[in-house]
Amino acid sequence: MRKVVDCREMPSEMNCSLAISGEEDEVVRAATEHAVSVHGHTDSKELRDQIRAGLKDELVLQHT
């Protein structure tokens, strides 16, 4: 199942609206890169663990 992480659910002074979805490892990698480059976090195991813990299943709407 695809996973999603949404910056709007994280405390931030930037009011970032980015959401990232995909396979779990892809999302953790991309979200870590975003957190470092945009939000000034340090890439660490703790950051990656925090991101992984915040992942949610992507809701897929099926059109009929």
C-alpha cells in the first residue's frame, strides 16, 4: 500500500503544504530530503524514524 506524509500535519512556522506519497522507503527518503533542504532539519536516524512513524496509508478514491 502506498504511504503519504503531509507537512500540514507537522508543526511549522512556514505553513508548508507539501504532501508526498509513494512506496514507504521512497516517501521517507523524499520527506527527509525536504525536511533538511526546506525546514533546516539535520538528516539523522531519529528524523527518519519520526517521519516513518508519521506515515499514513494513502486513501485512494475509486471513480465509478
